[in-house]
Amino acid sequence: MCFGLVQLRRCDFHFEDSFMRIFVQRSKTDIYRDGAWVVIAKTFKCTCPCLLTQRYFSVASFSADSEDFILRPLTFCSGDKSYKFRASDPLSYSRAREIVLSAFYAIGLPKQDYGLHSLRAGGASAAANAQVSDRLFRRHGRWKSEKAKDGYTKDNTQSLLSVPLSLGI
């Protein structure tokens, strides 16, 4: 079973003035099996993951101490034309994948070229190309090894050009 995003519960999220903390209880990269805190800064932009998460929790009526999974199957109730959470079980990995691929397709991306790990690779590549230090990069991404991290990272042209440009030839 996948212990990723679908296993997160509302009580794993803590909001501060300028960031949110998420406690990841289990991960295949957690060699000591004691969990890890992930810290995400508030950017206050319309794409801010902290503000969007808070908004989702408000709309979904999650209380701060709720142990409910944050991603669960929905049922459409035709009587009042609303959606309700169906069960206390988390959304399955395969259903989460279907939803993400459908969203990619809706914005014009070919579904066959992407998967859930595309999001991890995109984040890793963005961090590497933004010159985030390797130590912070590995810690934030919870990478088990340098080799694993590097396997997800794609350098952009600007970063690749920095090597010959730094040689001064």
C-alpha cells in the first residue's frame, strides 16, 4: 500500500502565520520509521499551497483535530445537488492517479506521458534549477540517497549552460 498523500489525515497539518507543517507518519524513505515534518512556506499568491489547503479544509468542514483522511471518495447527492464524503477510508492510489491524469489531460497534457511521480520529479527539478542547497533539497524531499534524488532531477538549459560559462572560455 502507498503511504503518500492519500494517507495524510487532517490532524497531520499544522498552520502557522507564515508556513504550514505536515507530519508524514510513514514513508519508504524514512529509514528510522519515526516520521518526518515537511514545512511549506505561505507565499500568499493565488497558487499558495498553504492557503489552498486551508481553503479545502474549510470547505470540507474538517476540524483541526480530526483524524479523517484528507482525500476520500465522494458521492453526489442528487437531492441537494451536493457532494459528501463517502467513507472514512482514504482515496485509493489508483483513483488519485486517475484524478491527477485527468487534470493533466484537461490542460492539454498527454496522459500517457505523466504519472504521480511526475509531480515529484517536477518539484525536484524546480528545486535543483533554483539552486536550492543539496542538504535542504534532500531533507525537504525526504530523499533516501543522492542517487535517488538525482534520478528525479532534470536540469534546465540555463543550469546546463552555467557549467561551460563558469569555465570562462
